[in-house]
Amino acid sequence: MKIIYRIGLIFIFLFCFSKTEAQVLAPDFSATDVNNQTYNLYNELSQGKTVVLDFFAYY
């Protein structure tokens, strides 16, 4: 049981602290909200804001 626990911890450590290409650089894009206000990713990040992208779908 201890070996499974250790392997799990190693997997979690490697998964959480490894950088993927998506974490290194995101492409710049613009999006418009329902109030017709346009947001640019790099402009928002340069202002020190946190950007969260939420992809969802209803089936």
C-alpha cells in the first residue's frame, strides 16, 4: 500500500509542476461579450488581471 501511495505522490508532483507548451505561451486573441465590449488577452494580462477561460457545453 505504501508503494501505491508513493507512486501516486510522484505522479501528482510531476503532473502539477511540469510545464506544458500551453502554460508557456498562449496566443493573443480578442473576444466580445454580450454588452459588445471587446477584450484582448494580452491587454488584460498586462494590466495585472487574471484571465480564466471556461469552455463548457450542454448536450
